[in-house]
Amino acid sequence: MPDYQAPLRDLRFVMDEMLDYPAHYARLPGGEEASPDVVAAILEEGARFAREVLLPLNQSGDREGCLLEGGEVKAPKGFKEAYAQYVEGGWPSLAADPAHGGQGLPPSLAMVLNEMVCATNLAWGMYPGLSHGAADALRHHGTEEQQATYLTRLVEGTWTGTMCLTEPHCGTDLGLIKTRAVPNDEGSYAVTGTKIFISAGEHDLAENIVHLVLAKLPDAPEGSRGISLFVVPKFLPDAEGNPGERNGVVCGSLEHKMGIHGNATCVMNFDAAKGYLVGAPNKGLACMFTMMNAARIGVGIQGLGLTEASFQNALAYARDRLQMRALGGPKSPEKAADPIIVHPDVRRMLLTQKAFAEGGRMLVLYTAQMIDSVEHGTDADEKARAETLLGLLTPIVKAFLTEVGFEATNEGVQVFGGHGFIQEWGMEQLVRDARITRLYEGTTGIQALDLLGRKVLMSQGESLKVFTREIHKFCQAEEGNGELAEFVRPLAKLNQEWGEMTMAIGMKAMSDREEVGAASVDYLMYSGYVTLAYLFARAAKQARMALSEGTFDAAFYRAKLDTARFFYQRLLPRTRAHKAALEAGAESLMAIGAEDFGLGFEI
Ligand SMILES: Cc1cc2nc3c(=O)[nH]c(=O)nc-3n(C[C@H](O)[C@H](O)[C@H](O)COP(=O)(O)OP(=O)(O)OC[C@H]3O[C@@H](n4cnc5c(N)ncnc54)[C@H](O)[C@@H]3O)c2cc1C
């Protein structure tokens, strides 16, 4: 069975040394609750829960899957008990507002714990995972009564939430949805339609399920301007707010899928189910975006967690597995062969995983500070800046970390050789589980359009400038630091190139809108590599400082520098290929007629 140790040392490095979380928390109202001792205790307990409770259920949950019987779904063995422990431990309420029964700790702390959950059991993590987004939508857009009825139960964890957007004929283009909501006499709505691919749509972990559903009112305008949001509970709350009468929403079937087998992916049939409008009529998509933004960061964290899990197990295997001799002569002459970690190509794979895990962790924790500031900050300028940066970074966190997460888990299989392909070791499950992260909550293609089209070009490049100015300031401050030159010089160049390249795409797009779509995924990947380069340069600075001041943990800081160097020398050059591809423009993509794609075969 795969093992996992939460990367507590690396978390301490990023949180305490690099990003000064203690000072960040001290600045937030109520942040004094998140003292270093409290944070350390929470992380250790989270690490224990992930390793001891969730990890042992990961492979069994994958093999067993979910069972639908008479409209009821049974999650795999042990999932329900693990969820009960999770609720009893107060985990769902950690970062929620005390006004709704939460503990009021900063959202960033919940994100750190989420990495551990995703690393040990992604399928299980998807049950409470969607509640967080549903709670966010109700917190921002729900009435007081809706908050008292539903939000408090979601925060407690006794009820879970879902996000019901997708329909058989539309996932990306939600303007096409057909689900209808017709007003009833007493202020509720009768919601009718079919939603597909609904994660945790039906299960036996919680006593009630709160569906947040996109539907159209009878007089709604066409397209995405005519979508409204409704809260539709599985059991209608009784006078005391407890689960009462069964509502008209049932799970019609479960999808058979490539990964996350332990999570129920449901077809949900709504048959005049009683629902209540959340937010203003026809403004549902905007409300849902509240949910989707949080969920998108959450999916990026899934990519990170799976990367770390795959890396840790590949590393253990590479130290143990004996095959062939090192090219430079035997490293373990007393053994029949050397451990495969001596081979440069195996090291390339392990370091790729390690760099994406450590780089991804820095990116998530850097972004998490923006979330804390947006949610709880008191300084208006700082909040506005955080909001801009968060908007820019969200599609990068979601798409870049899931793209490289898929690459990293695939490399994990490769390190194991043929054994990686065999179920027993658990490495192939990580690849299968990682595959969905590039798709749901908006595919990589859609995130890339969001980044380049909406966030960067629609702001005339302003949002990007907020970030590139920060990188520029760092490079200027470190210009004379010879020890960092290997990082700062290439970073400064790339940072300038990023801005120039963006302007050039913007110019092209003025005469041909297809140029945006043609450039977008390469642009997103380029942006991800430069963002990680900035964070690795900051990590290298911190490591250099620790080493020059003298530390008992010199090996950790030297390894951090080596990883940063590997990233700069072996992964950052991928920006060259992305730049060349996006500069080639739309022509070669659009030249061939849709009907000419298949001329090589007879139909
Ligand atoms: C396991 C699983 C769990 C899920 N959980 C949920 C859930 O809980 N709730 C929910 O509502 N949905 C859920 N989904 C649905 C998921 O979010 C959608 O599948 C996803 O958003 C893509 O939509 P689609 O499948 O309809 O693909 P389509 O929208 O048909 O897209 C097909 C392809 O076309 C591309 N494409 C489409 N439009 C454009 C464009 N304008 N420019 C460039 N490329 C474009 C896409 O990137 C994609 O590659 C889940 C799906 C799965 C498989």
C-alpha cells in the first residue's frame, strides 16, 4: 500500500520562513487565534487524520466504488465512519465564520489541510470538498433564513453540499441549460430537469444533501444572462430545521468512470423538486462563480496533493529497487545492483515530481494569503490588490497545477517500471484520479481563456502588471546579490518577456479574435512556469540566508537550492517551446477545414 507523510517540514519552510505567515495571520482580524503553536497543532492532527484514517481507505475505495440501490447510494466501506470522525473533529467548520458556527480560522489553513486530504484520498475528499463551495455561495448570496437553515448545517458538516451545473448537452456552455424553475404559490419554486456528473450528488455520509442548482425561470432571457441559482435540499427541513419530507430529487444512475471511484458521480433527476431562489433572479451564474472560484483553487490543490503522494512513493521505491549499475561505477558494490535512484533519468523524473510538488505548494500558499486578505483583510488597498492577484492566479493554480500534477503522477508510474502499471502499488490509481482534475471545474482550455481573455486582456494587461511589478521589484532588490544571480537574471528577463509577449498577443487579437484562443493554453503554461520561477527564486533566497547564518538543518536548505536549480535548468526552458508555439499564431490551427480533418480515412 502506498504511504504518505504530510510534508510538515516543507510547509513550515514556506509558511514561516518564506511567506511569513505568522505576521500575515497577526494582521488579520481574529488572526491571533492562528498562533504558530495552534497552526502547528492543527497541521499535525490533520496529518495524522490523513495518514491514519483516509489513506487506508484509498485503494479499497477505488476497488469497491459506490453502489446505487433503490435511489440510495452507498459509499465504499469505511467512508461514512471516516466522515463521522471528520465532523466530530470539527474539521468542516475550521475556517467558517463564527456567526454560522465556524471556528473563524483563516481560509489558508483549511487549504493546507486540503492538500493532505487530496494526497491520501481524493475520492473521499470530494464529499466534504463541495460543501465548502456551497457554503460560500450561501454565505455571499443566501438570505438570513437560508443561512440559518442550510449554511449552519454545512459548516457543522452534518449536511453536505453539491454543485449542480452540468446537463447532458452542456458543461462549458451553461447558457444552454434546460432545467426549469417555476414559481409555486408560497415563494418556493418547482425545479425540473436532469443534471449529470454531479459529484457527491447522493451518498450515505451525511443526513441531508444541499444541492445548489442552476435553472431558468419561465420568463428568463436567453443564454447565460437568464440563469438563476436555487437551493434544493434532498430532505426538506421541518419546523425545527431537521431533515423532514423527501424532496423530488433522486439519483437516477451512477457514472462508471476512469478514476475517483470512491466518489459518487451522479445523474440527478429533479422532478418538480422544491427549491428556493438564491440571490437575484437571472443572476445565478455570478452567484455560482463565488462557488466556482473557491472550487477551482481546490482542484489545483488536488493536483498538488496527488503530485506529492506520487513523489513520496516513487522516491521510496527508487531508493529500494536495485537495477543495473550507475554509469560512473557501482554505488552499492556490496549489493547485486545499485538502487535505481543513481540513474540520471530516474533522478530527472523524481526531481520533476519534487519541483512540481514544492513549487505547487509555494503557489498555493502564496495564493492562499490573497484569499485570507480578500475574505478578512481590513486595508482597502491591500484587499483590492489581493483581489486582482487572486483573479489572475486562480486559473493558473487550477490548470497549471493539474496539468503538471498529471505529468508528475505519470512519472511516478514510470519510476516503478512495470510495477507502476500494476494496481497493487497504487501508482496507477494516482494517474487515473489525477486525470479528472484537468477537466472538471472548467477544463484547462477554459481556464486558459479565462486567464488570457478575461483576466489579462480585458483589464488591458493591468492585472498582469500588478504581478510583474512585484516580480520586478524582487529582481531589482536582488540585482547585486551574486549568490542569487543564477535565478534572478533569467527571472528578470522572463518577467519582461511575459509583459511584451502579452502586448503582442493583444495587438494581434485586435484584428483576429481567434489569436486569443490559439495562444491561450501555451500562454497559461508559460505563465505557470514563470510564476513558479519567481517563487523558487524567493525560496532560494531564503535557503541561502539560512545557510549563511548557519543552521542545524543545512541539508534541507541545500536540497531546496538544488531543487530550485533543477527547476530553472530543466523545467523553466519549457517556456521557450510555449512561446514559440503561441507566437506561431492561429493560422496553422484554423487553415484546415473541419470537413478535411478526416481525409486520411474512409467513412
Ligand atoms: C467525475 C466528474 C465529476 C464532475 N462533477 C461535477 C459536479 O459536481 N457538478 C457539475 O455541475 N459538473 C460536474 N462535472 C462536469 C464537468 O465540470 C464538465 O464535464 C466540464 O466542465 C466540461 O464540460 P463537458 O464535459 O460538457 O465538455 P464540453 O463543454 O462539451 O467541452 C468539450 C471540449 O471542448 C472544449 N471547449 C468547449 N468550449 C470551448 C471554447 N469556447 N473554447 C475552447 N475550448 C472549448 C473543452 O475545453 C473540452 O475540451 C463533473 C465531471 C466529471 C467527469
